[in-house]
Amino acid sequence: MTKTLKGIAASDGVAVASAYLLVEPDLSFSKTSISDVDAELARYKKAIKESTEEVKKIRDTAKKSLGKDEAQVFEAHLMILSDPEFTGAIEKEIKDQKINSEAALDETSQKFIKIFEGMTDNTYMQQRAADVRDVSKRIMAHLLGKQLPNPASIDHEVIVVAHDLTPSDTAQLSKKYVKGFVTDVGGRTAHSAIMARSLEIPAVVGTESITKSVKNGQTLIVDGLNGDAVVDPSDSQVTDYKQKGSDFLKQKAERKKLKNEPSVTADGKKFTIAANIGTPNDMKGVHDNGAEAIGLYRTEFLYMDSSDFPTEDQQFEAYKKVIEGMNGKQVIIRTMDIGGDKHLDYWDLPKEMNPFLGVRAIRLSLKNQKIFRTQLRALLRASAYGNLGIMFPMIGTLKELREAKSILFDEKDKLVKKGVKVGKDLQIGMMIEVPAAAVLADQFAKEVDFFSIGTNDLIQYTMAADRGNDNVSYLYQPANPSILRLIKHTIDSAHKNGIWCGMCGEAAGDNTMFPILLSMGLDEYSMSATSVLRIRSLMKKFNTKDLKELANKACYVSETAEENKELVDNLMKKLNK
Ligand code: PEP
Ligand code: MG
């Protein structure tokens, strides 16, 4: 039966395809004694055989859809499945203890995992623990007659349905076949949503119950423009939504004409519209959408996509590729923002009650200077190849900023002494995403070359509302006067001190926020590459003289975000007349 679920529109576009549930089955079991050892061994061997066949199939499809490197992990799984030390130990347990295969598998794999995890001086071996865990899960599923989701084996067009998607889950999805995704939880600024926008696939998050409302293979519509997910739609709904999707694509094509145009207002004032990227692979989107700079390169994805810390040279190559790819246009690279919802499998950090309020971003870098210094050296070396700005995330105090800068200068001095070339015009900036930094922007402005406002976090910390929690997503209010005052104070402080101010949070590409930011004189607008042309076409409509009053009204007269939306909507109506 048709059912429409309302969620949060996380990435533009409309798609219709069959649902693919990325939901783990319950793999709990009871330990029992067995009397027929041979029958139990046969059951166990059958599960190993089925698991091996399954992994081979996944490996072959993964090779085709994701590439050879991504398929490599399945070779490691096959090695474990055929390793007599591992499989033999389980058989021995079944024979000696006379226990069922599930219990023998669980006990043996726990032992292996512990041994691998204990190899603290060998990260490669430590990571094998994750492989043993994955393989055991697969064998267990076969023993229990359950099916594990296998995202890497997707070989037809689907809409992925999940309770939540971590950034690394999202990275594993094949761009060719995944036409959209719908989740139970999450907000517009969760990193999975940001990745969906960079992949240009429609997404709806925070539906609360999509995983319980749709079955594998059922037709599903994802409307990322309005935030709707339609399960088992009628034929006429399919036709209507397909039409909506093609209208959206037509409008997108129309905007493509602005690709090589400058970003100017109707009265000829020039601003910069930049793109946010996560990896050098996103550069195609940057060029296709005519972004004039890169306002944020989230380097943590380089760490997340790798199975160990990327080396200085690996980082240098990635940064250089992006810098050179921009041909002299500015590239702002942010030092790693690990923590919060971004963690690394190979970096066992202490568990924290509130990771978003814990040792995240610059706090983690300052505590782990060896890793931080490696990244800074790679950045400094890459700075010789173009126009680079290095930016620190989550700065809350002047002390943090000064410490980060002094480490950067120390590494720079060492490189220069060794005769290594470093860019002459390197700029140093900071993100304004902790309210304390926004309040003291007048003091911070004296110590950096630029600010970039990170509204995703600035809003979460100002409103005390977790950005990934849909129960409080109503508090994600970029146009709330409290947020606007912080933004205005930041921009004014930057200008009074002769530095430029940009914004790389999602609000920079928001239709309601844009005119308000323009009236505040924000210099640079950095957003998902797919939003660049929409904002450029919007910019052309405004005459800055008509916007003079807007900033003050929005900050000091309006009492709510809704009032500000109305203010902007009325302005737009007048413009479109
Ligand atoms: C932000 O917080 O607005 C920002 C751009 O950083 P991130 O989304 O990566 O936390
Ligand atoms: Mg942030």
C-alpha cells in the first residue's frame, strides 16, 4: 500500500527505483550442547562454503562497480575463510567442547580479534581485527539463515534505505547504481547528507521509520526537493514524480549557462562563489559548476578513506592536485576535523559521552602533534603550487589559535631552512563555528588573514542542538536572529580589521540566507558545488542598494527565523514581479 513519509530534504533531485535495505539483521544466538558432532561439522562447513561463494560474488561486482582497490578488502575476507588456522580452530572447538557452531565461531573469532587488536606496534595487523569481525558476521548470518546487506554488491539501480549512514558507508556506495537514499535519522548538515549533495544524488533523511516501512525491492520514490519518501507509489505518482525530476534537471541545465559567468549582483558588485570539497575527486563538480575558488577542502575524508594514516607524501599529492587543478584560484584547505561524527577505524580514541563537545578537530590536532605536524608539512609543501589558504577548524580560544599558528610557523621555518619551497602568499585563517570565537571575532580578526563561518556547527553549538539528531532538527535555524547577530558581528569585525570573511557552512547556499548575507557584505560564499549556479543566478537578481536595510532588520527587528523567511520571501516576490 502507498505510504508517504515526511523527512528532511537533504540533497536536491527526485529518483524512482527499488529499495535496497542497508539494515543489519539480528545475529543473536544461544549457546547449546550438541550430540551429533559430524552433523554439526557439516552444518558449519556448509556455512563456510556459502560465505565463500557470497564473498567471491561481492568481490567480482565490487571490482566492476567500485574499482579494484575497493574490492581488495574482499580478498582479505577470502583469505580468512580459507585459513586453516581460523576455520580449523572453530572445528576443534565444536569437536572438543561439543558446542554448536554459533558458539564455537563466536568464541574463536573473539580470541582472534583480541590477538590482532593487541598488536599495537603493527597497525596493519591491528586492522585485520576488523576483517575477522566482518567474516565472522557473515558466517554467523549463514548459520542463522539470515541475509547480511552487501552494499558493495549492488549491481542495479536502487535507493538505499538505512537507519543512518556513516560517511564511510556513503563512500562505499556505487555512484552508478545508487540513485538516492532515505534514512530514519540525520539532519541536513550530517556529513552523509553533505556527501549526498557532492555526489549529486537526491536524499531524504530523518523520516524516523523508513526502515520499517519499506521492504527490499519495493518501489520507492525519493523527493530530495521537498523531503518526501513515497513507498509503493501508484502509477500516476511515479509519472508525476518522474516529471518533477526531469523539470528539476531542465532547470539545472538552464543554470549551467552561467558556468563561466562572474558572480555579480544586478548593480555590478562582485563576490566569490566557491565550492566545498571532500576529496580531489570532487574537482570535476567544481569545474562543471563554475566555482571560482575552493572555500573548504574537508581533509578528514583523506584520513577516512584510507586504512592507515595517510603519509606526508600521500597528503602532499592530494593537496597539490587540488591546488594545481584550480589554476591559481584560491584553495582553502582545512586541517583535519576528526571527531564528532567523523572517526577513523585505525585510530582508537577514548570514548566520550558527547563527542561533538569533546576532543574534536583542532583540539585533537593539538593533542596529537605528530599527526598534525605531518599534515602541516604536506600543506606547506603543496602551497608552492598555487594559491593556498590553511584554515583551522573549531577554534574556541585565542590560545588555541596561537598554538596552532606557532606549530605551523615552526614547521614552515624547518622546511625553509632545508631549502623546501613554500608559497609566498600563503594565507592563514580560522573557522568561526564555536560561538565563543564569533563573540570575540574582533580580537581573532587581528591574528588571521581570513574567517570562514561554519554555520553547521555554529548553529548546533549556539542552539545546543545536535546537528545529526532529527528530534531537534527544528532548532537548525540559520535565519534565527541570534545566529544572524553572531554572523554580522563576525563579518563586521573582519572588515574593520581589513580581512575578508567567507562562509563554508551549508547556510551560504540557502535561498533565504543568501540575501541576508549579501546585505551584510559577506565576501565569499562556499557551498556544495551543485549549489553554485543556483546562487549565482540568484545573485544576479539583487541590487545591493535595495538590501541596505535587510541585515539590520533581520538581526535586530525580527524576533524569529520565520519572520526573516517572510522578509526574504516578500523581497523575492517584489523582485520577481
Ligand atoms: C561547519 O561546521 O559549518 C562546517 C563547514 O564544517 P563541517 O560541516 O565539516 O563540520
Ligand atoms: Mg564544522
